[in-house]
Amino acid sequence: MRIGIDFDNTLVCYDQLFWTLAHDVGVVDESVAHQKDAVRDHLRSQGLEAVWTNLQGQAYGSRILEATPFPHLLSALTEFRQRGWEVFVISHKTRSPIMGDDYDLHSAARKWLSTYEIIDLSLQSQNRSSVFFELTKREKLQRIAEVGCDWFIDDLPELLTDIAFPQNVGRVLFDPHQRDEPLPDGIRRLYSWRDAVSLLSAKA
């Protein structure tokens, strides 16, 4: 079985890092939850969109190694490998930040994968061809189809419901904060990587 997984906010948990970055520049305090979306919503409510954009460049670039894998991710990938399931990382990611210091975001993401041994835990150990960073959402959707994923796991409902999403690929929404927004039939919801093996074991 082939499992495709998004990168940002699906493999990588940025919650604490974004709060720390925002706190360091004095734009959040303990009244703001230690979650990426809470920081984003707070900054936007204060008219600080430019600050938010700058923080994204840091979090996805020079400070990315301070972000951690989601709980239970590494054990899930280990079990995937034991079962002979292939893992592919397929992400829509710009090459450099929109604002702030110039930084190769693709290189930073690959360094994070190496640091946390994500690829080592998959069937394609040390195989860079199992990681794809696409410059557009359309290219990401095309890559999911080309790889031949049986399942694709993403944190964005709009990606999974896109009209161009490959119809023969099982869709899984990663929803660690349990927002429980309504979803069309056919999309499964994964709250924790602890439950990934059982969810993916049966094809819809």
C-alpha cells in the first residue's frame, strides 16, 4: 500500500514554535493558546498580517528544526514500514519566504525530515525520490496521482475536496485539534497518528 502524506501541519507540528516566535517579538501573551491557528487568528485580528507572514518565513525556514513531529507519528511510520507500506511526502511549498530573510524552504524541510529520521522510518530509507515539494497546489495533486497513492493524508479540507483530487485515492483529513468541521462523504478523519494504522487498514 502507498501512503501519501502532506508535510506542514501534518508531519510537522508548529504550534509551540509559532507561539514562541510571536512571544519573542511581543505580539502574544499567555492569553493566546499555544497553537499555530490561534496565533494566526490573534495577529490578524490585531491587523498584524505582515508580522504573521514574517513569522511563517522563520518557522518554515531558519527555525524549522525547533518544530517537532506530531505525537505518535514516528511510531506510526515504524509500523507502516513493518507492514510493507510505502510512504511518500508530497507537499505544496514555495521555494522561499514571501517576506523576511531569503531562505531555501525546500532545503529546510528536507533537513527537518533528515533530523527526525522520517524517511529512515519509511520503506524508502534514504530515498530522496519519496519526497516531493511542489510549487503549486495543482502540481501537488498531479503528483499524488502520479505516485499512485492508495491514501493521502492532509490537514486542509480544501485540498481533499478539490475537484482535481484523484478520485481513486482515499482521502484522510488530519484533524489533531478536533475542529470537526463538516466533511463530504468519503473523507475520513484522523485525530491522532496513534490511530493511523487502524484507519488505513481498510480501504473505503
